[in-house]
Amino acid sequence: MRKIFFILGVVIITCCILALGYTTLIYSPPKTMTGDLKEQIVSEYDGWKIEDRPLAETEAMEETVEGILNFSQAVYRTYERGSTRISVYVAYWEPKMMPVRLVQSHTPDVCWVRSGWTLIPEESGFSVPCSVEGEELFNAERRTLEKDNHTEYVAYWHVLGDQLYVNRTKPGQWDRWDPIKTLFTYGLHQQREQFFIRINSNKPIDEIWDLPLMQDILKELAELTLTPPAAPEQA
């Protein structure tokens, strides 16, 4: 019996080494992102005050954040008009740049909660269908969070190549087995390029979704990465 387990162990280790070698030396995922990310998101709009914000409060903290997230490009832009504020954050990782599980660990469910925000599960939604001008988008994760008597409404997406990456079945849930499960779901394709998109506002997402500004932002995000691949034609 020991001999069988030993042989099985050797086979598993050999397969892991071969898979790692293939991923590192041979597998070359396509890159679709071109140009400057900041130029691909609405930067001017009549009636709205628009400002690019740093990712952290100080330059030193920003360098730390960038070092942890290790993204290729990122933009954090706010839009304000009257009492309405909308923030759009987009981060992009080139193929083979960042393990998918590390990107997933910086979603609001994890990062915001660790920063003192409280998730309101009954006001949050998992895999919510959404569209722009009748065109289907990837389903969004919706979250409502509170901190210091302030409520923030969030919609976010994590896109891996041409697939939406989701590792939970309800808001706030974290699947500790996810790193292993993803090997069977995505295989070596975890090395593909990634986008993380977050829209948050002091107004409920449903209230801002149909604003002309928001529709234009969504159309740009759809072109960038939020449009699901077309279903294969039936023979």
C-alpha cells in the first residue's frame, strides 16, 4: 500500500512540475488590452466635475498599494454633480502578471471589510444580470456597505480573459477551497489577462445606472471587457 501511495505521489508531483513548466515556458495567453487605460474611460462630461484620484491617501501608501496589487495599469476616477458622486476604478493585469486568487482577495468583500466597512447582506446581490442599451453585460456583484454612518453602494466585476471570475455563491462569502477549485474550472488559463472593475456611489446603483453619464461609462467598459463572448452557433 505504501508503494502505491509513493508512486501516486510521484505521479502527482511530476504532473505539477510539467504543468508549471508549460505555464511558464510555453503557454502564451492572448493580450487584448492596448493603449492607455485612462484614455478609455470617460474623462469629460458636461455638468459633471471629474477628477482622477490616487489609489491611497499618501504617495508612500500608494506605492505600497501598487506594489501589492502589481497591476499593469489602473485608473480611479470620480464624477460629481450636486449631491451625486460616482467613482469608477479599473485595474488591468497583463497575462502572467498576477495570480487570479490574489486579485480576487482585493474585492470589496475582503478589502473593504478589512478596512472597517460592514457588509449589509440583505441589501447586496450575487451575480446580478445587467445590460447597457439592451446589450447584455457580464453579471455584476452588488454590495451595500456601511461605515461611520455612511452608506456606499458598489457594483464590481472580475474578468479573467473572456470569462467572469466568481468564487462565491452569496455576498460576503469566501471560499477557502477556491485556489484548488479554480485549477479544475480554469486550468492553466488562470494566467490570462485580468480586469477588475468597481463602480461605487453614495446613491443606489439602480438610481445611477440609467444616467446618461453612467450609460456612456458602461458602454466604454463593455467595449473594454464587460461584454460576454458570443454563444457558439448551433450546427
